[in-house]
Amino acid sequence: MRHLQHKLAIARGEIPAELLFKNGRLVNVLSGEIHEASVAVDDGRVVGLGDYKARRTIDLRGAYIAPSLIDGHFHLESSQLTASEFARAVVPHGTGAVVIDPHEYANVLGLDGIRYVLESTKNLPLDFFIMLPSCVPATPLETAGARITADDLALMIADDRIAGVAELMNYPGVYLGLKSELDKIAVGKGKAVDGHAPGLRGKNLNAYALAGVRSDHESTELEEAREKLRLGLHILLREGSTERNLAALAPLVNSHNAVNCSFATDDKLASDLAAEGHIDHAVREAIRHGLAPISALQIATINTARHYRLHNLGAIAPRFWADFIIFDDLKTFIVRQTYKKGVLVASDGKYLAKPSAATPLPRGTMNLRYAPGDLQVKCGRPRKMRVIEIVPDQIVTRQIVTTAKVENGLAVADVTRDLLKLVVVERHRATGNVGVGFVRGFKLRDGALGSTVAHDAHNVVVVGVNDADIIVAIQELAQLQGGQVAVQGGMVKACLGLPIAGLVSDRSLEEVIHRLDELNAAARALGCELAAPFMTLSFLSLSPIPELKLTDQGLIDASRMRKTSLFCP
């Protein structure tokens, strides 16, 4: 109470504030206007707007001052960075808070993965709010490293840093009313419950919303998003490394419904964070596609804070944390400075916060059992087969049917038609499960690309022209204790070790970006034209996303959520 009385006295103008930001143009996301203002700060909080005395004054000289940006849905693991290195990447871009779903850590390490995230995200100049993974494994059609139930979620939901229950990926289980899924939603009552319903429309979508899901970030088409918005779902406008949906969805947003929208990156690589930015990039893109700057900044701040009940974040007003960004132009929107609780933590692209203590690494996760013969596909004659076709800049795929190329009684890759072999090897429990299929879209002329980042179970996934290079890729990934690799002629051309759950590097932001650049260059040298080949590869095992995917259990008809055969009848 005494502490509050002190702040009240400052707010009344009776004693000086600790800090005053004067002569700024305040982007007021609460009133929806931009106006001249000075902002008084004490003990990390805003205590008032107006002409205050202060022990230290910062003259903004007419620059804009706005709340720090908030990402509404992000998988930290997709950056392949530790939390501290991720902060180094995004804080200079104005990010002050991130709502994360440690779904990938949980699929590999279970509750221990969530505990690792809670511990490793402490004491940073960036607030991490954790959504509890609801689908571990995502579906029964893949073998993950753990299983998490509603009872497990209930053990952790009360933590102040837990914002709710993460995306309900088993969306058929939700609209069909499966007890396992409804129990998870019940755990999240009183907090946020995120959705995941790609392409879901009509009466089943009604049922999905009725069950208690409150948001969706999977819309790729305008009318799909509009239907979800009409049913009360909070729409997360996604702009990540491969999931770039903002351009298609921007026409949905107007001054009347913008309050029900937020920005999300979902999955974004370290190199893309450094090159184009984080939520600041989404703001720029939204403005470029016609949104008013004030609306774009509301979507990037207060809307997200309110939806996820992030108290005292997302605006500049008395009692809110003094989390600010300073910039000079509304349209170009280049963040010049970032403040966290009144402390300058980034300036002109440089991260200024002190390094945080390292968190002990979790256990190793590479447990493989396979034989070279497991990669072979017997085929006595040319037959029609189902092939996964990549959709550029999307995580959905198409199913196509074409004739297999047969050599010595085996179906093999055919580079002349861009038909490459795709292999998934279970890595958690040494089950010996190996899935084999074919994919179109990588355009490799030689070699193989492999990764232990393979949503959502994160088994080993390799695409290649021949079995020999595919096997070398698998062997190198085992040696690295997880990672990503490019192989040609039996030689490793580039690699990135990911020893933290086979998902995340223990190296610096700069080294990770350098290794990713080498991997992408190696992929291009092999013929690949995709902008993000390894992220594209990582989604080819994502069984809840239509149309055709491959897991360690085989080829999956993701539209009907069931296994299917490689060869057509």
C-alpha cells in the first residue's frame, strides 16, 4: 500500500517521477488516436500522461511512442534459438511480449519440456507467456516422445505465466465432442483456449466454437477467416517464414472488427527474424495492404494483450508497464528504440540487455533403430502412387497421383519429374518405425536434406534423390544429437546441430544464422528453389494439416485423418 501511495503522489504531481518521456507523439491504442503527450514512469510503470517533473527526462523531439509489440502465437522452437538468443533477435524489432506454445518441446520431452521453457524464459527483457500444449501427440497417426493429458495440464494451469491452453489441433475430436479434447478445454476455462482449424467451415465449425475454442490462426483464405470471425473466434493474422497469410486476410479487417484480430508469426526462422523482422514486419505488411497504421498497431498490441489477459501490457496509460517503442515514421515503421519497464534494452538495431544465466540442457533425444532395407519401396511394375505436392508459402499440401518410376523391382526417385523419396524415421523410442513416400516440389537434382525438426512428433525426416545419401543424412543427424543437414555424394555439405531436444541450437544467434545460410546455399546448389527448404521439409509430417502427409506410421490422408496406402488400387 505504501508503494502505491508513493505512485499516487507522483500521479497527482506532488513529487517527481523517476523518468519522463516528453515531446512525443503517442500512439494511443486505447482511444484510437495519435496525440502529443509526455509519459511519466516510475518503478517500471506508467504513472501518468502530461507535464510532470522527473529526475530524468528523455526528449523524444516529436518521435512516435507506442506500446511494445506482442506476438499472439509463436513456437519458440521454430526459431531454433534459445529463449535468450531469441530475445536478442526480436527485442531490437520492438517485441515486448510473446505468447508461445512449447508444443514441439512437449512432443519430444513431455512436461519436462514445458518446465525447461518456463525456466529458460525467466529474467529476460521480453515477457514470455506460455500456452499449455493440448495435443501431445498431435494425432494418433504419429509416434511422439511423450503423451500429455488434461490431468497433466491441470497441474500447471494455475501458474501466472500460463496464459491458457494451446491450439486444439485435433479439431475433429473437438467438434465431435471427444471427452479427451473437451477435458482439455475445461482445464483452460478462465484463461485463453486457442484453436487450430485449417479449412474448417459450416456446422462443424459451429460445433468447434461452441465447444469453447476462442481463436484460430490457420485461416489461409479470406472467406474462411470471415466465417470464423462471425462465429466469435479471435483471428490471428499469421505471417511467418512459410505461413504467409496476411496478404490474403488483410481485406477482412476494418475499423469495426479489428479489435477481434491479432498478429502471429507461428513459425519463423532466426534468419528471417534478423532479415525482415518480427511483429514489426507484420505491421508494415498490414499497412502496405491498406490497414490504417493505428489499427495495425492496435492489432499488434492491445488486442493481443486483452485476448490473452496479459494484464498491464499492450498500451501506454497509468498502471501499464512502461514497455515502449520509439520510431519516426508511421508508414515505414522502423523501430529505433525499445524500452522494457522504462529501461532502454535496444537501440538502432543493437540489443543492450545483459546476458542471462544459461539454463541446464534437457536430456538427449536421439534413439534410432532402422535398417537400410526399411527405406526401400517394393514395386514389381509401374503403378499409380500418391505423392505429396508442396504448396509454396503454405503448410498445407496437395495429393497428386502419378506413375512410379521402377528400377530393379523398387520404386525410386525421378528427378526428371521432381519426384523425390521422403523418409520418416521414429527417433524417440527406437520402435523401428519407418515411413516412406514421395514428394514433389523440392526440385533436388542430387543429394538429400534431413532434419530432426518434423512437426509435430519431430522424428527424423529426410528428402533425397537416392537411398545412399538419405542414409548418410540420418547417420549425421544421429551424430549431431539432432539437427539439420545437406548431403551430396555421401559427404555432408552443411549442417546445424540442434542438441536441445533435436529442435534448438545451443549456439549464438549469429552462428545459427550463419549455419542456416550455409544449409540454404547447399540446398540451392542441389537444385532446390524453395525460400525456406528446411522449414518446408519440417511440415511434411504434420498429420493434422491437409491433404497428404508422411509420418513414421506411413502415408496419412490428413483430410480424413487416417492412414492411406502409397499405391492406388
